[in-house]
Amino acid sequence: MIVRINNSIFEIKQGDITKEKCDAIVNAANPRLSPGGGVSGAIHKAAGPELWEEAKKLGGCRTGEAKITKGYRLAKYVIHTVGPVYKGKPEDAELLRKCYINSLELAKKHGVKCIAFPAISTGIYGYPMEEAARVAIPAIIEWLRNNSMHVKLVLYDRKAYEIHEKVLKEIIG
């Protein structure tokens, strides 16, 4: 599903984020920025061992923040952001929102024209998919109203895609 917002494109699609052709791929990272399971493991594997070698030098990353490295074999850049471990508290949503906004701001600072996000925190960190979509999608749309970029939300499975598509349709009418 593709939506135009001013001079920007917001796209929600099902697929493998490591196959996306974008300037920047967002890694749903752990605080050490080390290769993990899920999307983080796939991104590290696709980018190559140089990604971890560079990420080690960043001194980790706090929840809600974003850090950037070269993307090596994957893209021009990998933007690492640490989502919240879901606890069902109001601060979960604010930290998740910060992941998207801080990643977008960092991408803008580095001249990124196209960025691909996974559904941050919805894997091992346990954030319920629909709740996460209701945080991520409005944050991205709000940011795109004042900035120009092609933003892709790349969802690994059909159910995740359908949930995000439903939420986007509700928001845009």
C-alpha cells in the first residue's frame, strides 16, 4: 500500500527488509548493537561482519535512540534503533515513537532519500503488532508532513502486513 504525503511516499509492504533497495535500512537492534536473532540477525548477516566491527565502536545504544553505521553489503547505511521491551506502560509508546522519529532525523541528516523500517519491538521484545502499528504509522506520517523522504515499512509476514494496512487505512480515512 502506497500513500503520498506532500512530496513524500509512505509505503507499507510485505517482504524481506534485507532485499530492499534503499539508502538506509533500520535495524531493530539490541542495546549492545550486536547481531541478534530476528531482523537484527538477518541485517547483520546480509551486511557482513564489518557491520558488527563498526557497531562495536559506537558504545551501544539506549532505548528510543538511533545510531548510524555504514551498510556494507546491504545499503549505504544501517540505522540502529533500540525499541522498548513491552511492559504495557505509557512510556512504551513514547519510546517506540522516538525510535522512528530519531531514525528518520538521523537519516535526514545523512541525506537519505529512501529508508526501510521493520516493525520495531514486535519480535522478541513482545510489543503487540497492532499496538505498535498505532504508534509507528502516525509517527511516520507526522514526520513526513514536514519532511521529504520515501519511507517503507517492510513487514515480514502477511498477518503483520494486514494489521499495518488496516491501521493506515483507518488513519488516512
